[in-house]
Amino acid sequence: MANTPQSKKRAKQNEARFAVNKMRRSRIRTFLRTVEEAIASGDQTAAAAALKAAQPELMRGVSKGVVHKNTAARKMSRLSSRVKALA
């Protein structure tokens, strides 16, 4: 348990940051899920549009430190190749 005023403040800041990061991660996953669903339906135009919407969201996650840069790049690469394969 936090004893010093500094450690109490850090614990409070960590909780707040955790909540924000959790929301950001959830938002990213939602965008990725829409891409997955569009790919599963077989509709390439919908999948391409969903991918285009998911890209800036993933990159925003990278800039905010929620997702690692290489992880985001890998996800984008794999999704885009799957969308391209629908054609």
C-alpha cells in the first residue's frame, strides 16, 4: 500500500492512466473487429472502408503509447493483405 504522499499520488495517477488506456485499447479493438467482420462477410468495399477507418485509430494508439509500433504495423499489414485477397 502507498505510504508517502508521492506514492499515493502516483497510485492515483496510475489508476487514471489505466482507465484512459483501457478505453483507447477498447476503441482500437472495436475498429479492428469491424474490419474482421467485413472480411468475414466477404464484402471487399466494406472491408477496405473499415480498414481505412482503423488505420488512424491504430496509429493514434501507437503515438499514445497504448500499442507498440511494430504490433500496429504487423496488424495493418496482415489485415490489408487479407482485404486485398478478397478481390
